[in-house]
Amino acid sequence: MNYLEENLKRIAIGNPDIELLRNRYRPDYPEIKTAKDGSPVPVINKKSLHSSYNPASEAQKWVQNLGIEFNKDTLYVIGGLGFTYHLSELLKIVPAEQLVVIEKDTALAASALANRPSDVFPQGLRFIVGQTAARAHARLNEINRNNHDIVFLDHPASNNIYPDYYSAIKGIIRVQKTEKYGGYKVLLVSPMYGGSLPVTYCVQRALNSIGHRCELLDNTSFYPGFKHIQEVTTHKQHQNALNSMLTSLLAETVTARAVETQADLVLVIAQGPATAEVIEELRKADIRTAFWFVEDGSTLQYWKGIAPLFDGFFVIQKGEFFTQLKDAGCQHPYYLPMAADPAIHRPLELTPEEIAEFGSDLSHVGAGYHNRRDFFAGLLDFDFKIWGSDWEKAGPLSHIIQRDGERIPTEDTIKIFNASKINVNLHSSTYHSGVNPFGDFLNPRTYEIAACGAFQLVDERRYLAENFEVGTEVVTFNSLQDMRDLAREYLEKPEERAEIAAASRQRVLKEHTFEHRLRELMGVIAGRYPEWKPKGGGLPTAEELIRAAGEDSEMVAVMERFIGKGPLTLEDVAADIEKGEGEFTRTEAMILLLNEFRRWGLEKGVM
């Protein structure tokens, strides 16, 4: 008997994924075998999700081993639905209203609903299915409106099939708890220059915003030295040797600063300096390492030498690229697509002069890659402006290149996105004449245009539909003629453009900000390394210090200026005192003295 529709009706209240479950049901998936006691058992990748003898008995032992003492102020979360035997046992202890089930595999969840009787699914039980780890956690926060403590319960068999997924959710939950008390101390390592440099600044803002303490190791000051090397010699072998020495120097500064600041994590952004020797030094110092490779792995392949070295290697591609990474020795690559920073990428009220300067029917902001030069030549009969660098010898496009091909500052880029009726988002390619049929990453522009509440036509990409709803949040083209037809159509539909642009902005704000990405990145590392904890422990806030000292204490006068600023370090307070004028109070002098002891301890290696 198929129980799917009956069970969907039963769990409809409080579960927004009913249609998703209905649409993903497949009678042929997963493989279902019969246990010795006659119970149906799903099998995925040749792995059984329950005992092949007596699933109910196995579930009883699982609950007994958990040793749960029910607490009315706790929300219990099961990682993995399977065919519900473990869920049924847990429901004997925990009421349905305080239980949430997270299942990565939507088709498996639909099969459970189809193959298990309705009394297994009590009303009030909530499900989160088919979501990324970050989205699942966001949904969990929506459910947990009473701010109950969250206890995550692994279903071992489900965890064996999707280990990175469930450990990431568990890690995000744990990291969020630390964010209330100062979070982790992160040393963020920038590249010297290039397209990933602006990403670095967005990452720093996001980490600090969600409650961590992020210090930027800014390598842009070394860029003149890098340029000087190119000018000293044109001999490739000598250039490579000098560049290698410069990279080693920069990488060594990473170790020096990470140890100095007692960092919990060193996070390197693409093109940032990293060597095997330095990563090993950081490991010996008990400092975790991560790299966010916001590049096209098929174009820039330096990842082959560094990917296996990091505790977390995060990429904007998956599929075939994952296979290549694993073949290179990187056992746990993690898909972390690009994002937007709403503080920067935002709707703007433009003046008539700005609209005249930056506006056009069609626009593109980006470098002059081969495929764009070829493709854009077919759009010259439109009111079209091209902005960005590397458009030398642009031929027929020369008269629409703005500012003689200068690099466009970020604030002007935001104005262009806002002023253009249609932002043409053609992803770069060095080996296609137009749309790359195998495009497997989304560029930053996809999220930035959307965050601005601006309309874009974007070339079809493999994972676009996982990030935006195609047709209602973004519109795609697959050829020059398709692009031309869509441009004509949407130029005549300003209201529809505005609706789609507004929907895409809401999607970014809900799921695709740098805060979302960094919370997921931190959670992945915390989930993969359960013993990873902030070295400094929980940090107090000004409010907590005032309460501890008492209202009559001199500490109140010092701490009042920090009210509302979150967790504090001794270094934070001392730095603020040092900026002041006049004589120090006794309390201020003691804080400065303690900070000097801290600096001495770090210098001598005793702290």
C-alpha cells in the first residue's frame, strides 16, 4: 500500500516542503529490501539504513545508548530520517512538537512517507528536507523561535551516507553557540591583487558581523614588489624563482601573525600565499587552516599543490571538479558558492546625472575575455555599454567600451547595476565563442546584481537552479539569438523586470550573503573536527562585566563605551583606553598593565 498522500496530509501543518516531497517521490528509489522480521528497509549505495534483521530492536538500542533525559526547554534534531524506526522510538520520549527531522535526500524522505503507515508521523512533527546545510540551519532557527537549546542526534546509517552534510549542520549549530561569546579568532589572509581581493573584505565583515573575531592580514602592500619582479627580468625561470621566494616570505608572515595572535583558524582566500611548510607549522601550533578557492579550477590549477594540505578546502564548483580534487589527495572538498554583501551590493537612489552616465538598455561589467568579445559583437544594435578592463584591441566593440577600459571601482559598479535596464551576465571563457555549455560555477556578479535588486539575463549554468528559481528570480539565455530575443522582450516589460529583480534580491538576502557562507564554512570545520574550540574560551560583553563588577565600580565608567558592541578582548579595551586623553584612572591603568603582561607573555611564548 502507498501511504504518500495520506501522510502528506497528516504532516502538512508546519511543513512547507509538501509539494517538493510529492514531486520527488520515485517508486524505484531507493532500493527496498525486506528485513528478517518483515519490515521494509531502504538501501542506498549498497548501504542499508537499518538492521536487516530487526530494525525496531536496533532503534531501541540506539535510543537507550543516547541516554536522553527529556527537557522541555530543548529542541531535539535528528540527522537522517531513514524509514523512521529510530524516529518512532525517540517519539516515545520526546513529543513531536519538540522534534525536528533533517533529511538531505528528498526522494528518500518521500519514499519513507510512501512506505510507512500514518501512525509513524504524528501531527506537530517538523521536517527539513533537501536543503543545503546552511539552509537547513536557517530553517531550524526559524522553527526554534523560543531559543531552546538544540541537541543534535545522529542517525549513524544516514551519517555514513552523507557524512559531510550532517557533520556540517552539527558544526554550524555548535559554532552559533560560540558566536554569542566571542566566537573563534580568525586570521584572514588576502591575495596581493586580483578579482578575489574584494571577496576578502566581504569575508572579514561577515565573520565579524556573525560574532567571530577576524583580523585581516593584508598582502596588497607587497604588490609593488611583485610588479618589480616582472620588471627586473623577463626570463621565466628567474621570474618563477623570485615569485616563489616572495610567496615563501608572505606565507611565513602568516605563521608569524597567526602564532602572535593565537588564531583559532587561518583562512586563505584564492591567490593568497600558502606553502606546505607553513601549513605544517600551523598544524603543530594547533591552528586549523582553510582555503576558499573562488576560482575556475579548469583555468587556474595551482589548487593541485595545495588542496590536500588544508583542513578545509572550499570551492565554487563540484561534480567533476570534486573528482579531480579527490584524485589530487583532497579527501573532503566542500562546495561553497559565491555570495553578495548587502552592505555593498544594494539598491541605490541615483541622480539624473548618474542615470545618464551609468545607465543604458544593456550593460556588462567585466574583463574582455575571448567569448565576450565574440558574443557582444552581436549586440551592437542595442543601447549597450561595456565597463571594465582588458578590452584592448576590441575592434567593433571599441566605441561602447566605457572610460577607455579602466578598472571600475566597486561603488561605480553598483551604480551600473542599478542604472541598467538589463545587466548582461555572460560568464567568462577562454575557449568558447559564446555561452559555455559546460559552465559549472556562478560568478560573483550573479549574486551582486541580484542583491542590488537589479534585473539580469545570465547564461545557462549547471548549478544556477540550485541557487535561484529560473524564470521568476533570474532569466537565462543559451545563445546569442536567445539573448537578443529576451532582451527585446524584457525591454518592453519594465514591471516584470522589477518583479523578477525584487524576487532575486529577496533570495540573496535569505540564502546567499557572505554571512550565510561564512557560517557554513565555520560549521564545516567545527563539524569535521569536534574537538576544535576557541582557545580563549567565551569572551564577556561590557554588560556582563558591569553586572559582575557592580554599579558602583570604576569599571562601569570604562565599560559604558562598549555597551552593545558584543564580546570584548583585553586588547580591545586597552586599545580604546590608549586613544584617550588626560590621566588614566586606577582601573584604566590596571587594564593597560595587564595588557602589557599579555603582550610580554605572547612575545616570550608563555601564553
